[in-house]
Amino acid sequence: MTDPTRTDVRDQPEAALVPWTCSARSAVDEPLPGTAAQVTGWLCLEHPGAWGRDVFSGEAFGPEVSTALERRMDEAGLRLLLIRRPGRAVEAPRRRTVLLARSDPSGTWCEQLEVSEPGDLLDLDLALPAAPSGIGRRVTDPVVLVCAHGKRDQCCAVLGRPVAADLSARFGDAVWECSHTGGHRFAPSMIVLPTGYTYGRLTAGQSVEAVLAAGRGEVYPQGLRGRSCWTPAGQVAEVAVRQRVPAGADDLTVDESGAVPVVRHRDGRSWTVDVSSIGLEPRPASCGAVSKPVAALVAGAVTAL
């Protein structure tokens, strides 16, 4: 059976086939499921200026605000992403868009608000209740984030920006370029909010299909890396069940309290999924990095309970 989470390297843009890039080397044999960043909540700040290699390095906001923001993100359990409109606006907007999203299926939502400057984020209540927080306007359509953080890794810029541009032409203001999402070698990398489903190695056409599916409350199977609220093993288990069972975006939850993950459907069905680790040949985690062995998680038997 063809694995819909794997993308044939031959289907990738020509730039992805340069043999020494981290994304090209990964695409040969590294599975995508289980590679999404593990986080339940997202805070996205519009910042058209320099991002720096690390968003908390001080280049984007200055050292004092960066340190305070990093501490607040850790306390709230959020992932901070810097966002900008595809095409790189020259001037910073007078008011900056902020997106706050919760990706747990027990209560998935996204809100949008505006601030004058990055330091204003420190005044926000960043708790993520199951119901929308009410600090911003509810966003009901999918929000699309495409990693284009070239200073972090060239693959994100070379492969991500064209995808972001194509999606922007189709979906307009729902699309943003964003800072590092985790996993340069899976570029182009895309996150759909509020669900937190993360994709890699999608062509522009496949990315469109993923966004259209999200708008229908579905999950596009091609290039699926996982849902961010689960652990890597939980992501692998959920993707494995999605390959076999029709399910809406919020229909599946993962219970990892036992020896093996249990994936539960809201209709009452459940499955255990055997997840194991396999060793792969050494490869760089990003372009220019030293090659290191990689351990990838893969799904084995999926058993109905």
C-alpha cells in the first residue's frame, strides 16, 4: 500500500534535488510522521524586519524584550513564531497582527488581535482555555504558516517562499511566511492553524489541497508530519490510524498513558498502534551541519480494540 505521508523526491521542485541540501538528503528515506514540533499553543507576531537566526537572540526585539518574551512563552507553553506577508513588505505596519491559537482537539481555536510593538505581548493573558480566550477576534478559516526562515536554513527560504507565494495568490491574507517551525530538512514546511497539523515536502499544488481540506474540517494525508499537540510517538500513531480510518480534524485523540499509544475516535472506536524506532544513515539536520545518525519513528501493527 502506498504511504500517503511519504512524498516521492522526484515530485519535488528542482531546487530540492540538489544532492547536498539537507532536505534532499532527508527526502530519500526519512519518514515524515512524528516530526512536528510538540506544542499545544501558538503565538504568532507580525514582524517584517530581521528575524535573526533565533527569534529570541535579540536581533528582532532587542535583548530585554526577547528575554522576557522567551520566559513568558515557556511559562504559557506556547511556541512563538514571527510572521510576515509573502513578498517581504518593506515597511513595518503601524499595527502588528497577532495570532493566538490552541491546537488540542478538546478545544481548538484561533484568535487575531493587533499590538503596536512586540513588548505589548507581555501585557496579554496567554492562558489557553478550551474555549476561545476572548482577547481577540475569532478566526474561523484555516491560517497557513509556511516556514521561510532563510537565516536558519537555506532550504526553508528556497523551497518555502515559492509555496507561500502560490498559496497567498489563492488564499490571500490567510497565508503567512513564518520563522523556524522545526525540521529544516523537511522543507517546505507548513503548519495549519488552529489544528497544528504540520506538513513537509509538499508541492505548491499539494499545499493548496491541504488548505482546502482544512477548510472542510479534514486532514490532507500527503506529507503529514503530525499534529503538534501529541508527542512524536503519538503523532506517528495518529497518522497511522488516519491512513486507515476516515476522520475529521478533531475526531481523533491519542492516549499515551500505557505501554503503547491508543488512538480514540470520537465515535467510540479505538486502536492500539505499535511504534518503534529505526536507525537511518547519518545526515545533517540542516544545511552545513555535521552529519549525525538519525533515529526515526515508524508505525507497526494497528489493532482495533
